[in-house]
Amino acid sequence: MKKIKLTPKYPVYPPYHKGEYLEDYYMTFSDNNSINTDRIYIPVSWTTYYCDGYNRRELQSFLYELDPTLKYYTVCQHDDAPQENLPEDTLIFSAGGNCEKPGVIPIPLVCSALPSDIIEEREKNILLSFVGSLTHPIRKKCIESLQNKPGVDLAFCNWSNRVPDDNFKYFINKTLSSKFCLSPRGYGASSFRMYEAMQLGSIPVYVTNKFYTPFSDVIDWSEFSVLISELQIPEMYDILLSYTDEDISRMQYRMKEVYRDYFTMDSVCLNIKRILEDEN
């Protein structure tokens, strides 16, 4: 099949990312690995297509040329992709989580790993921290509920496509010192922050009105994260206080395991392969 693989022109995000983004990374993976599936891969750089303003009519024309009687799948990182019409029997492995089409399978919103030289063992003397911007109303609700609570460190700063270096370093230092990292949904159903927190040894507190928990067929998210619904936001502080030091240590240990096996770029690709092959 024709590949629509495009070189991004938009600013690098997150700022530490190196190499191909997830959609293109998976294209390379599929070229180099045999996948036992009767589904045909639709290889499109969805995020670059949307963010760099390519002609989406041409993209739709390409999709209309696909045989509608066959089975397909595609991999998307962009929050809203794909908006185009796809063949009816298409699985959409989506990291963004805003796509409402049938056949959506959640995958993690990940990029290349944080630089190893910034990750260190550090005493965690902060209960919960947050460094970022208010990209969704749920974030504002979290801040209002947690403001001025003992052990909570909240900082609002520019966290757009161009994250200032000082803000990024501040986030790293605060998270390394935190038992929990507030990781609410952003514009999309998920957030890079959840997987950054895991790498920094801080348990993500995922607050959302739409739980988007990849690979929950094989992993229990409650073992390594705190899941808070929008209705539970007023109770969130007390929920965090209920975790003992033993609970936290156990969750941190499990967090390292699941990050390695499910949330790196390679492990995401391998788990997409697993899901496709399990379907047969």
C-alpha cells in the first residue's frame, strides 16, 4: 500500500523528543516486523498531515481508493485523528482519544524517553505536584480543589508547543521530588504527563471525565496509578492521603515494570502487534 509518511515542520513536542513520532515509528516497525493479521495497515502520518496543513481532500481521496470489503487498521497520535471516512472495518489505534469512530483501541500518548541523565533517585518530600497549563476545564477544577493544601505544589506556566527550558527543568525537579504527579487529561483524553511521571518515579494521578487506559486487557491501572473521575475531584486530596508509604513503594515498583513493558515506543508497537495477532 502507498505510504503517506511526512517530515514534520511543526515545533518538536514534547521538547525532549528525539527521532520519529509514534505514527512514523510504527511505520518503521511494521516494515521490519512480520505481523500475523488479516488486516491491512493504513500508513499515514496523521499528526503531520493535520498540524502542517496538508490538503486533507487528497488524504480522503486516497482513503476512498481502498477496497471497502477488506479489513484495515491504522495508528494515530493526533488527538482528533482520523476525521476522514475510513473503510467500515478499520481498527483505529488512537493515542489522542478524541476520535469517536467505531473500532477505536486506546494506546499510550508517548514519545521518546526522557534523557537518562535527568532521571535520578531523590527524596520525595512533596505529596503531589503539578507544573503545566490549564488546557481543559478539569484542570482548573483540580487546581481549585487542591489550592493551599499541605504537601501540594502547583505551578502554572507556559506549556504550549514551545516549552521554555526553565519551565521544563522546573517540571523535572518538582516531579522527581513528588510522590504523586497530577496528570489530568488535556485537550485530548490522555496526556504525555502520565508517562513522563512514571519515568521520574512519581505516581500519576489521572483525572478525567473519560478514562482512557491503554492495554487494560492485560494490566491493572490501579496498581501503578491513581484514577480520579471528575466527580471525585473534591475527594482527591483525601484519597491521596489514604495511601501508605508501603502502598506508594509497591506502586512505584509496579510502575517501572509496566512502563518498560507497555509504555515505551517499542513496547507500544509490540502491543499493537499482540492485539492484532490475538484477534485472529
